Amino acid sequence: MKKLKIDLTNCHGIHRLESEILFKDAKAAAIYAPNGLMKTSFARTFGDLSRGIESSDHLFPERPTSRSITDQNGTDIQADQVVVIVSYDEEMGPTEETSTLLVDKVLRDEYETLQRGINEAKAELIAALKVQSATKKDIAREISLTFTRDDQSFFRSLLRIEEELQDEEAPYANLPYDTLFDDKVLALLATKDFAETLADYVARFNELLDASTYFNRENFSYYNAETIAKSLGSNGFFDAQHAVVLHDGADGATISSQAELANLISAEKDRITDDAALRKTFAAIEAKLTKNLEVRRFWDYVSENQAILPELVNVDGFKDRVWKSYLKANEGLYQEAVTRFRGAEARKKEIQAAAAEQRGQWEDVIEIFNRRFFVPFTLTAKNRTNVVLGLDSVAKLGFEFEDGVDRVEVERDDLLEVLSTGEKKALYILNVLFEVERRKNQPGETIFIVDDIADSFDYKNKYAIIQYLKDIADVDNFRLVVLTHNFDFYRTLESRFVPYNQCLMAQKSEDGVALVKAAGIKNPFIKDFKPNFFTDPAKRVAAIPFIRNLLEYTRGEDDLDYIKLTSLLHWKADTASIAQSDLDAIFNQLFGTSEHWIDPSAAVIDMVMEQADACVADSSSLNLSNKITLSIAIRVGAERYMVEQINDAAFLRTVRSSQTPQLLARFKKEFPYASDAIATIDRVVLMTPEHIHVNSFMYEPILDMSDEHLAELLKEVKALGA
């Protein structure tokens, strides 16, 4: 992209802006805009574009809005091409997208393939177990809790019972799990009264089993017997003319059919369950099992299957045997899941170790941040291995706060409580950098709109920001537009990486805002004011404080030429009498020239006031010479008014420094009721000194103030003497 074409109407307070931003000689541009002119509105408009929403004027929503942002070919810029970086956003942090900077694709793909195989085997087993148990509960959780007492240990649970399952039968494979292990049923079974009643029942039941001809409670309860009878029948045992001999204490009973075996088992069951003492205790249990629907459903099942009642004395043990029965009934799927898990675990550990050793772009950004920024904390990537392997979706930052030799790990929210504004913004910049790094890996071009990102930083960290911005501008598929109201920062951008011809300044136009080519960024005195000293009155006036500063540095404050120029920046006894020829002489002697002003006898102060009036009429808001001229005229006019009102020449001769404040103090004392005049002169004292004494080569405060404020203040000063 070589050009960004912008045409806005009524977008967030920008009435009209039609301009082009060039990326001809570099991939970065800078826009200087005084506060309140257009920066935030410009950034919000691009923010709308990045979110795919229309722009509007929120204060005047009825105004028609249009927004056209295209490249040099007239192709619309798309939402995913734009990233707006605001001055500060405390809520911004790592995201799933920026966490991909930690990802090694080869390792992650292999890890995910292994995990996918494990998950598929697990899903197949769980699906079969769901059918087998007829449960609506979370099977993985139930198995984990049953065998390890931890709800997140499914495969560890399967491995724990592997040897036990080899010798296990499946007597309980067809039990309805939710009926037997409903939460309300388990709560009832855990009560003391029910447990005591159940114990009486089991004691009598075991006595009857011990006295039974065919059953015993240790090896062959009638529940086991029923299961074996069904198994023999379904597997064709009797159809093959085999028979079963049951030990009965004598010769043994020979059973040659499934029906005969079933009848014998049924008769023996009836003999046990018809026992009077057993039926009495069974009735006592029944009384406790009719409280609610879930418990009644359990009772209905137990009534038909009394053989499981003894198992309920130890519910956890019973649940253990039930799940083993379900798993035994699906042994093939169980073995497949265990085999896949065991086979993948060794390789997964190797991959995890490799992931822990690797670095990602995320960590590169953290290292650069720790090295470049001066902040009282050090950053680390806490869960990098899990992010690399896809186990965590968002990377987590670790913070170690430093206080002298002491170090302590803190959470992000606690850290924000103790950081300064600049330090908080530094942390915010880190998250911006993650997003920038992520964009490097994406196809196509990205336009970064950066709004006053260096505001509130000290100089050390401000230069770190500038270096980051330069890094962005060095990426082939990036385009960077930096907005700032800080002229020093703007000037530094130009000196580091933004070409002069791609530096713009925002100023008011007749119908809105215009972006004009920068002027006066580099050495305005040497490159503009000095060469035009004898031809341009505005530049001649603006050069006065610069020349005065040079005299101060080279000759000192006692130099007569320095004192004479001071009289042009204050109202003194000789101010009105200083002629253009005097100014010529000072200039020619300082620089070794021999030129002259067109009207050498004219009073310099008259030219100052004339040029100030011309500045008021000039709509340009970023003309440095205008601001200097306005500031000189304002202060001289205010001092002249106070001198005339005080009317004490002797007092004026005693003032050696800080003349405006000293005159104001005397004026307030003598004219305490002149509140309007005092208010105006207070603003003069506040606004003009730095503009005139600028250090004359560190002049950004002048540009950071709008012409309008100075022009309005000049009008108020002129009105004082009216």
C-alpha cells in the first residue's frame, strides 16, 4: 500500500476531512494535532472500521455521515486490515489469538493427533457404557470418583483396575445405574436408621444363604446363579447336550436344560425370600423406601431383585463392582482406550519436554519489554507449555515486583494497584506488542492507527515506545500512522524513522480539518527564521527570542544587545524607541552579515503589534512564527497597560527579572477591584513565558497550544486599554 485516501464527513466530531497519507518513502506516517482538534475522532473512526460498524456524530446524530477509507487504487480498506491502538486500555490483556505466538505447529499437531486418538477411544467407550448403564450422569466423572476419588482422573482410574478386571466377571452388567445410585437414594442409604435396618436384613439373609442347598454368600449367591444360567443358555451350553451337576450334600443334582436350572434357582430363591424373619425385616426396609419418586423407583427394583440388598451395606464397594461389570461387558473398547492412552503418554511427555524448552514470539516480546522498559517489575510466561500444546487457550503473564533487593510474585490486579500511570501504560504496551507480533504471521497488509501512545511516559520509556514503533514500521506488510499532540515526540518520530515528507500537521479548515505538510520540525530558526530575517516581518519577529538566547549563551545577561532584545520582549522605558536598524546591527554583528531592513527607522515594537494582528486573521493553527509573535505582543501589551496604570517609573527601574509577575503583584495591590483585568493578566502570566523564553530551541509548548487561545487572549489584552 503506497497511499491511504481518507474522506470523512461528520465522523465523531470531524465535520470534514479529505486527505491522503503517503507511504512512499517509508511504511510510517506521523500526524501532529493539537489537543481537541481531531486525534481521538480520527482514531474512533478507524476503530469503527476495524469493528465493521458505521461511524456517526454522537453529539449531532441527525447530521449525515459518510466514511471512505481506501488505498491508492480506490479499493476499500477492510475491517480486518485495521488495528487501532488507543492511548491506554487497562482491560486489554493476552487473548487466544495472541497466545498463538507461543505455538510450535509441528509439536502441537503431533500432540493434538495423539490426544485426538485418546479422545476418540474414550468417546467410544463412554458411549457404550452409557448404553450399558442407562445413566444420564457424567460417566467419566463417575468412573473417576469411583476408582480414584478424583473427578478428573478417567484414564488413571482405568489403569488402576486393569489387573483386577482380568479376573472379574460381569454379574452386575445389566443393573440400571441411575436407579440404584440416584443422589436421593444414596442420601437415604447413608442414614443411620436405614443402615441399621438393612444390617438386620443382611444378617438373616446370610444365615439363609449359609443354610441353602445350592447357594452360599461367598462364592455363589443366587444373583450369580441367575447370571450363569442365562450365560450358559445364551451360549448354547445345553443345546450341545452338556449338563450341570449341582452339589446338594448328597449325590448331586444333574441339570440338563436352561429351564430346569432356572426353575431350580427360582425355587431356592423363593424358599429364602419366603422366610418369615426375612420378610419382616424386608417390610421394615420397605417403609423407608417410599418417600419420593426416585426412592420408590429404587424400591420397585429392589423388590424384584432382593439379592442386591446385601451389597448396599457397602455402597462404595458395590458401585466399584458395578462399574467393573459395565467395563467387563465392554472389555474390547476398554482395552482399546487403555492401549491408546498408554501408547500416547510416553510420546506426549517427550513433546511436553520439548515444548518447555522452546521459545515463542510471545517470550521474545517479553524479553524485549524487560530489556527496554524501566518499570519496577519483571515479566514471565507462566503456562507456555500448556499453550503450546493446546491445553490452555490463553497465555498467562507472571509478574515479579522488585523493591530494592526484595522480589515478590504478584497478580496482575494487585500490580496495577501500585503502579504509576506511566508504568501501567507500559504494561498495556506489552499487550499491544503481542497483537502486533500476531499480525506478523497473517497474510495481507495491516494498518496500525496509534493514538498518543507515548503520553504520560518519562523520557526513558518514551524512547522505548519510539523503538517499538520503528520495529512496526520495518515490517513489510505493516503500515503505521502515529497521531500525537506532543511536538517533541512528533519531532523525534521524524528524526528516527518517519520521513519529513510523510509528516503531517492537522489544522482547522473552513469546513473541518485539513492535514498539511509539516513545517518547522527541524531547526526553524536556522532553516526558516534566519534566512528570511530581512524579507519576512513575521519571521523577523519570531527570530527575536532565538537571537536573544544565542546572546545569553555566548555573551551573558549583561551584554547590551541582550538587554536591548529583552526590551522587545517586555515593556520597558526604551521599548518603543528600538528601531529596525538596531535589530539589524545586532543580527549582522552576531552572524557576520551586512544586510538591512527595508525601513530601518521604523519602531520594531510597531511591527510586532502589526504582525500579531495579522496572526489573528491567519486561520493556520500550526504556524510557529505566529505563536511566537502572538505571545510577544500579548505580554508586551499587558505589561504596557500595567505600567501605564501604575505610573511609577522609579518602581519600573527596580524590576530586574520576572517583570510580568512583579507588575501584576503591584497592580493587584493598587487595583484590587479590577477583577476582569487581573483575570486576563493572570492568563498572560500563565500562557506566555514559556512561549517567548521557549529556551527558544525547545519550542514544543508553543505548538501544543492552539492559535485560537492566543488570538483570543490578545483581543482581551487590547481591550484593557480601550
